[in-house]
Amino acid sequence: MKKIQILGTGCARCRKLAANTRQAADKLGLDYEMEKVTDINDIMKFGLMSSPGLAVDGVLVLSGKVPSPAEIEKLLG
């Protein structure tokens, strides 16, 4: 099971990233758990400098933008 984490304070961009990521993961048929990390101290542990961020299995793979579901599929696949 993949652990997908959305890093951000809950802003509109963070919510959009979560929605796009869920769409991409569902399309790929992944077995995953999605977590929203909103505590700034927890976010900083990933080294995120610009939100929102996306981490997969504890590794930061994207920061500072909201890619399309198709772009996210490439990061998850």
C-alpha cells in the first residue's frame, strides 16, 4: 500500500492537489492511504519550502505547484 501525503495548511491549492492526486491514484488502481499533513512542524520535516507538497511513501516528490491528474500519475506510477 502506498502512503500518499498532501503537505499544506489546507488552502485551496492544497485541496486541489488532494483532489487531483486522489483522481490519479484511483485511475491507476493503486492501493493507497491518503493523509493530509497540516501541522507546520510536520511539513518542515519534509524540507518543503513552497506549498503545497506531495510526498509518496515518506519522500517529497513535488512542491509548490498543482499538477494535473495525468502529471501526478507519472509521479505515482
